[in-house]
Amino acid sequence: MITAAQMRAARALLGIDQKQLAELSGVSLPTIQRMEASEGNVRGVVDTLSKVVEALGAAGIELIGDHAPSFGTGRGVRFREPTPAKAKTV
């Protein structure tokens, strides 16, 4: 659904802190902190996750899953597989 890294990146793109995300989503600050401190996919109550995702979406964030195309038109950042390092010739 959403990873901790996506949450942190979304906040960075919006220029908001954890407290502001908590206010936008109606979720407590400690819950936002716990969500962002998790590894990989954020786990929690589905209703709570939905509130955060909806708040980010309303603020203009498009969350993109693995191998999913993006249909947005704004600027953004997306992970891709790193390019293998080229061997150096001597």
C-alpha cells in the first residue's frame, strides 16, 4: 500500500513535517512517527493507512507501486533499478 520511504518522500515533496501530516490525515503524531520508522511496507490499521494515503493524495501526491505506470503530469521522483557499474579499462 505505502512504504515508510514513500511517506517520508511525500512529506519532503510537500515541504511538511510529521505533525502537519498528522493534522492533514487526522492521525496522531505518534502513529505517523511509528509508520515512518517501520521497515518496508507500513503496517497498521487499514482505516489509518487509508487516511494517510487520502491526505497525501488530496495534497497532490501520487503514490506509485512497484511496476505500476504513473499517469501524473507533475514533477516527481521515482526509484528504478540502478545501472550496473561499468568496468574500468586500464
